[in-house]
Amino acid sequence: MPPKGRARKQPAEATPEPKPPPADDATPEGTGKRRKVDGAGGSAPGAPAAAAPAQKPPPEAAGAAAAPGGSSGDTGPMSLWRSAPGASLVALSSAAFDPALRAADYPVGKPVGFALVSGALREIEALKHSGKGSRKVMTVILSNLFRTLIHSRPEDLAPTIYILSNKVAPDYEEAELGVGDSIVIRALCETFGRSEKQIKSMMASAEAKDLGEVALQSSQSQKRLMMPAKLTIEKVFSEMRAVAHASGKESQKVKKEKIQKLLVACREEEAKYIVRTFQSKLRIGIQLPTVMQALAYAFVLTSPARSGVPLVADTRKGTHKLSEQKLDEAMSAMDAAVRQAFSEMPNIDKLVGALLEGRDAKTLADVCSISLGVPVKPMLAKPSKGIGEVALRLSGVRFTGEWKYDGERAQIHVLSRDEIYVYSRNSENMTEKYPDVIKVVRETLCEGVQSCIIDSELVAFDLEANNIEDAFGESPPPPAF
């Protein structure tokens, strides 16, 4: 029987009834148990300035993008690729996109330019402002971006996902960009010869909506005698990591100089997205669940080259062609597997590495599962309006009700009795914040227990009153029923 605490009108954690798939852009949730998760035209980014004329899609691609055929109708994952192919088959927004058609622009094995990423972001942003930027269109663009990288340079895939997620490493590694507006403004001033007053005036007058647009306008208006080498995805991500790991009294100067180095080499709209990335504000509505879904679909439509297995640029064509029904089933399964894998192992490098090794929906969990030292994405309680709603929703279903304490969610990883870590609900390492928790856990571990993961709520306990204190340091009254 747990100690008395403040009770809420709904269970904090309950075994849920079968329910529809998670919301489109809800944060992926994970549990300690393995569970089944239900699945859920323009110019080509990075293409030469002279646009190619409209092309007629090949028979296989046309078949995949034509009217519904198969069991999925218009609701399965393949419905995203069943729309019209668009004006250009090389545009990332095209339903008939084939990365092999861009092989001349992005040769296999060669570093891929950052223009590919900024072009995809530009297209998503343009569609969003036009009112046509649905999540489905965004998923197609991102998926085709990932397919291009799988085809041309797989090692650029994980860095690209980090860039899209405004991160440089998993949350638990505590590597954040930490770049404030003041550093960005100083970098813009010194790179483009603007004054701080001019920059603030541009934003105050709505000439520029944010510092990203200030950077774009400044870059376009500046004349250059000689352009530096083009930015690559590898280069941009390397500088981002360097900024995240800068420390010491010279760290602010190092961050500013790294940003300047990238801004000088920017072309077209790269400057806008470079600045927004350092600010962790892409401002185009990309959410991590959408990225994960696009990644899953990419590995179904394009199969990477690996030991003894050749690259298949488009599984809808040629000798490796899959039926639409098979593709739909494979996409649904891979989507669920990727979501579950990232919930249990929230590490983009390991997830992408496993997929590039050829892991599919059936085998992904073998290498991306709950591991000591890697915080699991927590399952969060769902708020309700009252006991009546809870009773109705869980009618006929066995569930467990627990006391809800006003504390801080903590996931405690015991790697050994000498190595214990405490993580927050956001996977942040807060071990140093709770030395007393480490002491209590170490003292209360049963004999024979060498390692474990404890999902918990940390609360203050008044030893004299023998009671739990709430968030305000006051002992709560006993619950009344």
C-alpha cells in the first residue's frame, strides 16, 4: 500500500482500451512493455535553375500513382503516392519520384549539398503559406528527401534528421545548440555589414518576420567577389555539433564565428534555414512523428545497398516491383515498427543504422529496444473531465488506478550499484540534481538485483510529519471520497 498522497479524479496510469492510432503529430510515446502500435508539384529542391519540362511518368510509376487499386483504397499509406505525379518527376513533392532520376545531381558516394535540405524546407514552407501544405504533402517531400540520401549517400541521412529535428544528438546526451538571439544578431552584423539597429528595424517593420528572413535578405543583397565552396550536409552538421560542444569563456565567440563561417558560404535560401536551425525554430510545422513516418516510408520505397544486396531505387518498378497491396502493408508495418523502436531506443543514429543494415518491421526491435542507460519515451497520462468519463471509457476493461503525486517524473536506470542515472520525462539527464535519490535507490535495491529501470515520481517527503509534501512544500490533506 503506497503512502498517502494527493489523489486526482482520474487514474494517473491505466491500461488503455484498444483505441485509434495516435494523433498525427503527437509526441511518440513508449512504455516499458513491448506493444503493438497502429500505423498511421513544384520545382525540385536543389535542382538546376532551368526547370525540366513536364515528363510523362513511366508505366510502373503511373500505375502506383493512378486511381486506387488494391485493398487499401484511399486511406492506407500508399494513398500518399497515389495522387497525380506532378509537373516534374524529379520534384520531391512528386508522387512518382524516383531518386535514380537525380543521380546526375547527387552521384552515389559524393557529399550531398545542403541545398537539397534547404530546398525541401523551402517547398514545405511555400506549400504551407499557400494553404496546400497538408501533413500528407510534407510526409511525401520528407520521404523523398530521405530516399535521395539512401540512394546517394546514406551517411548523410542521420545528420539530416537531426537538422530537421533541431538537434545534434539524442536528448540524454545533453548536447544542445544553446545559441541565443544576441549571438545570431552579432554574427549577422559582422557577416553582412548590418547594424543591430537595422536588423531590429527590419523585424519591427515586418520587413522580415524573423532572424532567418533577415539573414536571407542580407545574403541576397550582399555582393561577393568570390564564393566559398558550397555547403554540404556533412559540413553544416559538423559545425552545428561544434557549436553545441563549445564551452569555456571563449564559447560565445566560437559559436559566433562558426555561424559566420556558414553564412558566408550560403546560397539561395540556405541562410534562412541555417539561422533558424541554430535558433531551433524552423517555423514550418515539422514534428518528429512526421519525420519518423516519412523515414519508415522511405525505407519501403527505396531499399539501401548492403552486403550482398544491391540498391533498389524504387520498389514500385522493375524486377523488384512490389504490388500496391504489398507496399501498403509494408508501409503500415514499418511505420509502427519505427515508432515503437524510437520510443524504446530514442537514438536517431542507432535507428537509422539499423534500417540501413536492412532491418525491417519484423527485425527492427531486435536491435532497437529498451536498453540500460537510454531513457525510454514515457507513456503519459491522458487528462479527463471526471470519474464518470474514466468509468465510461474503461467500462468492461481491467485497469489499475494509482495515486497521482505532484512531483517530477523520473526514469531511474541502474546500470550497476555504482552507476545509477536519473532522467526526466524529456530524456534529460538530471542525475546530479538528485544525489539523495541515488542514495535511496542504492540502499533499497534487493540483494541479487544488479541492474534495472525504475519509472517513478519524485516527491519531497517530510520525515518529521511522516508525509509527502506537495509542490509548494505543504503537506496535502488526505484524499476524500
